[in-house]
Amino acid sequence: MKTSDSNYERRSAVALAIGLLGSLALAGCSQQTAATTASMAPVPPPNTTSSRLERLAWNSAWAQNCGFYFDNQKLKSAFLAFEANSGIAPDQLTKLGRTYDRAQTTIRAIAASHPDECTDQRLEKIRATMARYLAGDFTPGEAV
């Protein structure tokens, strides 16, 4: 059973990374006109455990890739405590922690192959996002 759980978690982490990359790639390929884009209000991501995990893994991996120092285990512990307060069962928290580790590792490996993407604009977004996370706010927010 451990092997199948491990394989499932590994596939979940890779699927998460691929899904995040695909979403961001599609978002960057929009051919809408400025008038159409300006008339559309941005739709915030849903505030679910999955969306919080996805954004935290993505954003923290990019933060590490772009040279931000923070205690990743402390950040993960704060996130799991946040989720525990929302009623997640202890066994689900364990799985959530492992999924975060795998997703973050996978995303970080992908980000490492794009060092030129640590632009001033991205660094400012990372700084604001990490400050929010370190203050205990794990709402999904924007992907950096």
C-alpha cells in the first residue's frame, strides 16, 4: 500500500506542476485586445485546500529559485496548521504535507531551468507574496 500511495503522491505532484505550468502558459498566450482585457475583471482562484497548496508550492519554489531565503519547513508547518484549523483530518494533513514537498521540489526543478525569469517585476511579486504567507495568510492569490 505504501508504494501505491507514494506513486499516487508523485503523480499528483507532477500533475500539479504540469497543470500550473499549463495554466500560466495559456494565460500568457492570450491574444485579446486591450479593450476586451480591460473590460474583464480578473477572476480570483477558488479558496480551497488544493488551490492554496498549489499556489504555496508554486510561489515558494519560485521564491527559492530567485534567491529568497526563508525556512521552508516553518512555512510548510504554518500552512498545515492553517489547514488543520479549517478542519482537515490529521491523516489528510500528512498527505497534504507530502504532496506539498513533492510539488514544490518538482516546480523548483522546473524553475531552476529558467533563471532568467527572476525579473525585477517577479521579485516584487515574490516579496509581497512571501510576506503575506509569513504573516499566516495562505489565500491563493496571484502566482508569481
